[in-house]
Amino acid sequence: MQVLAGPILRRMTPNRVTFWWLTTESASVSLDLLLGDLSALQVALSLDTDQLQDAHTEIKAAEQLYIHLLDLNIASSLPTKKTIYYDLRLNGLDWTHWAKDIVYDNQPYPFFVLQPSLARILHGSCRKPHHPSDDGLLRVDELLQKSTPEDWPSLLMMSGDQIYADDVASPMLWAIHQLIQQLNFPVEALPCVAVEHSQALHNHSPYYFSRENLLPENDANRGMLDHVFGGARKPIFTTDTAHNHLISLAEVLGMYALVWSPQAWEILLAPKGWSIPSGLTEEQRETYTKQHANLQNFVNGLPKVRRALAHLPVAMIFDDHDITDDWNLTAAWEKAAYEHPFSARIIGNALIGYLLCQGWGNAPEHFSKPLMKKIQNVLHSPGTDEHDSLIRALFQFSAWHYTWQTSPPLMVLDTRTQRWRSEQSLNSPSGLMDWESITDLQHQLKGLDAVVLVSPAPIFGVKLIEAIQKLFTWMGKPLMVDAENWMAHPGSAYALINLFRHKQTPKNFVILSGDVHYSFVYEIQLRGPRRGPDLWQITSSGIKNEFPATLLDTFDRLNRWLYSPRSPLNWFTRRRSMKVIPHKPETAAQGERLLNGSGVSLVILNADGSPQSVTQLCSDGRNVRFNLSEKDATWE
């Protein structure tokens, strides 16, 4: 038996621990939790396979792929600020048999530390394997290795685009297909004329660099093609393409096996190494070779990524690229994508993969046993009517959001599936959350002193970029510029601002966001008859992705010039009585407020929930601190 990915720590509390992992065989599970000094470890909890029967769920995804979740309630609370070792045995074998490099030096087992408060948070988003930058998750491993465990962060928050289902490098897609053969997935019938089943897609008709050609260009298909495979036609904010969009359920699950751990790469590369598929043009071969070099660098870092995720609790939420670019951006997008059987299958398969490999561990109680049984049936026989029925049910599922009862609470928003559709035009951007979901959020916030709120897209963004998005929306082209921000829809924008103004909402809001491929810190002060709460917008993006440097520098300086406090343009376009204070990175040049660099953000909170410091741990080794004491006022 091999462990293809994990174990990854998910929700971890004194009374409940959650582990996720992938194996090549069905596995019986036992777990010991140990406390004390290394010289005299004491077993605090010991559970065998029978005792874990209700806590352990195993899903068979292929002949040699099993997805596991261990969600265990603990009667006697585990201690905080103490090293808690765990001996997870699979088929009676400990970690030395299935992940020899998963522990830190001079440690007998992997371990975790439960922090009494959410005082230190690691946060990031947007991890594209073939981006040329180094992997920001390597900085997580470095921090854990160099820090005293009692001082470790409480958790790692990954706020979207943990995978790029719509933007896959051809070497990655080739690797996924090799892994699919190794793991022996069942054949999935596809609602596609050109490729009727997944076996053809994975073997002799993979359509590398050209998956938008799988459907003929006719009136019935044109809307779906533009929305799902339209990445190449958006030149303003992205150069990404959807030419290698993941399609089958096997491809989605293969991707997850390859982004969290080195083990699957060792399986598929050991026999013959990398190869270039036949049938590529010279230009495609050059792109393939370049992407392969970037991908090999990504693969080289995966042992340390696996080690970090086995020691630090990880919270996740989807953004669009986990499913497909511009997911649910407009009502017109939804109509075109969901009413076509092929695009609905593509989106649905990505959503099933997200549930099994990300969402499940966030809040296991949200996913009922009947739902998980239906997923098991679909994995056994994909491509059936039951498969499409499951997808339709997931399109209506409304419990992707969740709250971890930390101190302060971590509230993670679903800004993708509960959207406020525009009443003006099907082509206008939808609000990121509808009235009902914002009202529900307000009820959850009542009586709290502080909260860490996770919104994948920034609630308060760069005004110039939002103005450009608004311009393209007015021209009827919101898809050209990914025109999705909280302020693009008046209803959701005003409802959210009113939520912040409510007298029973928290005094301190820390808002963690990603999505945009650059990082910044804004302090927001609401103006009115009485002082509103202190709002902090902390954006960290990407873990392994960056904005085009020259373009971002131009936008950053133009934004500073056009929307300065003395600018007439700022006066005429300001938002509802608020003051936005950008805090500069300490390395910023004159006029710069945005930081462009892959990595993760380390956020340290004061006892009242306000930020004490924000430091971007860049993948190139820099530690860039944002200056929270210097205030550069900008009226909006």
C-alpha cells in the first residue's frame, strides 16, 4: 500500500480532530495520540480499527485510489500549547512505511499543536503548479521547521484556487493521464460527440492544447464555448487559457493526488520518466518544454509541502479556478454553462473533486451519509444518470461555507454559489452573496467582539482596477476583465456595508482574501453618526502565482494618482462615507502600495482581534512587512 497524499490535518480542536489522506488500497486505521517529553511519551488516546469505525470514512474512487477522512470526537479535551504526537497506522503500518520524510528532524512521529486563540494565521491563495515562481507553501514548512512548536501559527487558511482546473499545463495533464492508467479508474461516459468516453480522452484523444475544440462551433454550443473555454479571449487581466481544462472526474482526482504530495509522481515517473506526447506542433512542444521545467521545480518541493500540511491545521474554500474560470460570474454565464450537458458535467466533476479533497475536511457534518453514499455510487459507475443527478444536487447545495469556533471565530464565506443575480441584465455581474446569505451572516456575527472573515475575493479592492471592470461591464463585456468584486453589484455591496454598520456586529473585522495575484493591506474606517467597527482588508495572493509586474506597477501608481485624497475623481466616485487607508509594504518605492510576489501571509493578531503585524513570506526568501503604523489616507 502507498499513501498518495496526506495525511493532511484539517479541522483540529481540543474535542475533535480531522485527518484526510489518499491510499492505493483499502486501509484499516488505528490512531494513538501521545503527550509528554520525547524521553517519556505517554499515550493520551489509543483507538483501534473497531473503535474508529464510525469516525473513519473510506471512499473508493478507482481500483487503486481510496479517499479517507478520519473525523474523531474526543470526550476528554486535548491540551493547548502542547506538542501532540500522532501515530496513524494504516493496515498496521506506521509512517516509516508509507511517508519516510513526513516528520521533522529528531522527531519520532508527526505532531500538531492546538493553539488557545487565533493569534497567528498563515494565509494564501492561488497555487498554479506551472507558474515560474517557487511554491509559497515551502515557506510554511520553513517557518514550522525554524519555530518552536508552541509558537506555531494556529492554522493555514487557503482561500481559493488551490488547484487550477481550467488552466492545466500540458505536462501536468500528461502526468494525470499516466496516473489514471496506474490507478485504474472506471470509464466515464461523456456527453460529447467528439470523445464519447473518458478512456479515449485519457489515451488516444487527449486534445492537448485544444480542448475547446471538443464541441463543434454552432449556435447550440457557442455560448458554452465562450464561457467555459473562453480564457484565451480575456486579454486585460489574464493570459491564462482553458486549452487544457480538466474534464473527466478521473482527471480532477488525479490532479489532487499530484498537487499535495510527491508519492504519485514517484509512481508515474519511476518507470520511464517524462515524455513529450506525439502530435504537438513545434510551438506547442516549446511551450510543453518550458512548462515542464516549471513543473519539475514544483514537484521537487512537494516532500516539504506534504510535511507542512501533516503538522498544521488547514482550512480551505473554493474560488473560481478550483472549478472553472469566472464560475457563476453572471446569470448569462450560469444559463449557458448549466444548460449544456457537457459543460455541466465539467463543472460538476470539478465540484465533486472539491467536495472530496477540500470541502469535506472543513466541516464533515455538512456532508450527510446519504450524500457520500451517492458519491460512492457515482465513482463506481461514472457517466450514468445518477452521476448527472448528483451534479444537479451539488449545484443546489448550500452548505459550502463554514465557521471554525476559534477565538476569534474563523468564518469562511461561500462567494460562488449563493450569488445575487443582477436585475438589470443577464450579462451584468452577480453580487458575490445574495440577500439571504448576507442576512444569515449578520445573525452569526451578532454579539461577537471580533471575527476573522474569509472572502476569497477582496471586499475592498484597488479602486482603479474596479473602475476598469465597471467600464467593461457597462460595455457589456464583464467576462473580458473578470469583473467580479463586491462593489460591482450595488445590492450586495450596500447590504454588506450595512452589515458592518450594524450596532451588534463585532468591533474588529479582519478580512482575509486572495484571488487577485498581488498582496495589500487596507484599513477601512466607516463614517457616520457613530464610529463603526475597525475593518482590515488583508489580501495575500498568490501562493504560486503573480500579476504581470509592469502592468501592476502601472495600475498601482495610477491608482495612487487618480484616487488620492485631493483628486476630484476620487471625490466624485467615492463610496459610502468610508475612509480607506493603504498600508505600504516596507520595501515599497514611492507611490507603491501593492506587493507582487508569490508566497503566504503571516498575520499576527492582538488580544482584541485587531492585526498587530502582517508579513508576506515570499517564495523567493524575502519577508516583506506591511507598515501598519504609517497611515496614508485615501477617501472613497
